[in-house]
Amino acid sequence: MKMKNNTIKYTLLFLFSALVTNSCSDDFVNVESFDENSENYFNSEEDYQAALIGAYDLLQSTYLNVMLGEIASDNTLAGGESATDVPGIQEVDNMTHTPLNDQLRDIWGWMFAGVNRANYILEFKDKTDFSGKEQVIAEATFLRAYYYFELVKWFGDVPLAVDKRLLFGDQNTIERTPKAQVYAQIEIDLQFAADNLPYVQTEVGRVTKGAALALLGKAYLYQNKFSEAADVFDELIDEGPYDLLTDYTTMFENDNENNIESVFEVQYTDIEGAGFGCLQCSEGNVAVGFNGIRNYSGPLFESGFSFNVPTQKVVDAFESGDLRKDTAILDIVAWAAQNSDVAYVEGYEHTGYYNRKYISRKGDLNTGDANLTNPNNYRSIRFADVLLMAAEAHNRKSPSNDAQALLYINRVRNRAFGDTDHELAVTGAALTDAIALERQVELVGEGHRFFDLVRTGRAVQEITGFTSGKNEVFPIPSIEIELAGNRWNQNPGY
């Protein structure tokens, strides 16, 4: 397996982490006091770059956001070994999660750790000048917006801190900020990042102007600001260096990372492992091992924990002739029939299918625990996703521009079928439905489905156990409310 040369390395810098991050188990309102000399940091470009790498590092922990974003939806089931294998994951699948859910607490804590690391840089952004500093500040600003976008998607109203760290003691005064205000700050941050970043970075994996515009358009879309979203996506599509990858079958292979379709990609490596005591400490993509085939032996793939198994429903959503299906979904029964040396164990809620996009391949180093240190990058924002979001924005804005929407969605479909025979010609509500379905099959396994269903009002019809007025967001972890002196209201229904 190739090494990732000339790529930004997200690594836990122990000197830096001692100054600016929580421990593996702490939450944002329970951080240790910062070293008294932290204000004496940021005296050189090297200091800013080291801090910035630390801010990037928490992107790797978003593997959990991606996996649960599928499991919470109708795309996949929790799976695993049994009904009690990682109870928090099972609860999210069944829509029975509570404020005591460990995985939701992890998402809260890890995303706020990312916010704090970005804010540490921005708190001292004016301290020392050097050539190229505006890009460092723009990257940190994007990362703050990225982590806050995750937080507001999952939890709704969350405490907002701008250009300052959340320190021990702040839990006594800080309040949850209405999500509209959080989104407003996200918009400001992403516009700033877009204005100060290039489309192409010399070091692969760093934030670009394209990533900032794509996430800005997405933030508009999540707020039903369709005209604003359409304008931003049009700019990105017309001016950016991105295009659809010709061969979809290579999209998620490790030797084709950071390709022309990648607008923003979370970088992982297999050279530094971790353990279950600190999953986010792994430099590898933990979700890949969780997605793997239980007790597998045979060609191409490695064994895994059989979580996040696709449903028959999503398999059936693919039209006949759709070339994406075999890249997205591994049919283990068909695979075993093709390869006589394949053996595996059926896990809990076995459907016969696995998430082939993010599954362990043979040939990786997998330093430490093989299931926790996979090098598969996460394609956080793909150009196909941008085209489909742009199509939706044009279709749903007032007045709508269905002609433009059709151009965008048909670019995706032409690649999917290898011809122009499957182009759509519908308009209005029928086109809205077609775009939603296209997003499901194009992006299955990539963590977007639950939030697409919620923001479009389709979740209650599609997700078993979903309660309207409750499950649109997840509960604030109980420990956070307790540490805030029980001043915060819990999200409704929890």
C-alpha cells in the first residue's frame, strides 16, 4: 500500500496537546486548565503550523459521525456481534438513544475539542506575523466552522465560542446558543476561508477555497436558503478545478485518494495505531474496521466487526444498470460464490451486504490493531455531492430553475450508467423526489443520509422508530448539562 507523501499529516503533538486539548475522555466543559505559558506560544510560523496540525487532527475522529449518520438512517443497520455489542450504536439504530449514550458523548466531546483547538489559534491570530499567515488563519477558521457544522447537525443549539478557548470554569456561565446564530457564524467563517484560500494547496489534505465554498453552500442548504446555496454552488462548479472521476469503481480505493472529484478529504494513515481506550487517538480510519466482514478470510478484504450493514431497502433503491451498486455494496453471498476460499461469520442483523466503499482491504500496514488503523481516507465532500446539492438548491429555490437542476443531476446519472439513456426530464416535486433518491444511491455509506432525511422532512416516513419533534436532533449528553449546573434545557423528548 502506498504511503501518503506530500500530504498534511494529522498527528497528535504531545507538547501541543498538553496545552490545548482535553484528555481522551474529557468533555469540552471539563477541560484541564491550560499551561500558564500557553500565552507565550505562537512566536513563530512553526508554532502556528504545529497548532494548526493539532486542529486538523480531530477530523479523524469524525469516523464516528460518518458511521452513525448511516446507522441512524434507513440505509444501514447497526449489526455487530449481538444486540448488546456497543449498546450506544444499537440505540441510535433503534432510535432509543438517551442522554447517557457514550457514542453521542464522544461526538460532542471530540467536536468541541476540535473547536477549542481552532479557537486557540484564532485567539492569538494577531500575535506574530509571517508570510502566508492569512492562509493559516483561514484554515483554522474553516476547521472551526466544520466542527460547529457537525455539532449543530447533531445537537441543534450548542455553546458558541468565537476566537477564544472554552476554559475550565466557563461551564458555569456559558449557555447554549440558538442554532440560527451558530449557522450565522459558520457562514461568516466559511466566507472568510473562501476569500483567503486557493483552490489548490501545495500540501494535499489542507483546506482549499473549494472546500470552504462547498461547506458554505451546504450550510445554506441545511437552512433552506436555496437561492444562496445555488449561487455558491454555481460559483464552485464553474470556477473550481473539480470534475467527476471517470471510473467510479476506483473512487474509494486507497491508491486513488485526493482525486479530481475530491473537494475535501479527511486524511488517514496506517502507520500509527491506537486501542479501544482511545479510539480517536488512532491515525487510521476506525470505521473501516467496524464496517468489515466478521471473521473473514479470503481474497481482497480483511476481517472486521460487521457493523453498519446495508439494508435490502437501499440495495433495491439502485436502478437496473446502475454501475455504482457493486462499488457501494458488497454482496457477501455472491462474493463467496465467486471465490471458493471465502469464509466468514454472519453477525447480528446480517443482511448479506457490507459497505464496500469503506471496508478493510488486504495489504495495509494496520500498525497496532488491524481493525482500528486503516488508511482509507474519508471523502467528506465529493464533486458529485456538490452537483446534487446544487441541483436541489435550483429545484427548491423560488423561482425554481429546474433546467439547471437537470443539467447537474444528469451529469451524475450519466456517469452512473455510462450513457445518456437514463437522463431525467421531470420537473417540480417529481424532480425533488428524484434528487433525493439520487443522493441516496450516490452517497450511500458516506454518512449523509440521516441528515438529508431530517432536513427535507422525510425522516418520519423513512426511518423506523423516528419520532417527529424529537429525533431531528440528538440529546445533549447528561454529563454536559450536569457540569453546566443543570442550567441547560435538554432537547425536547429526551
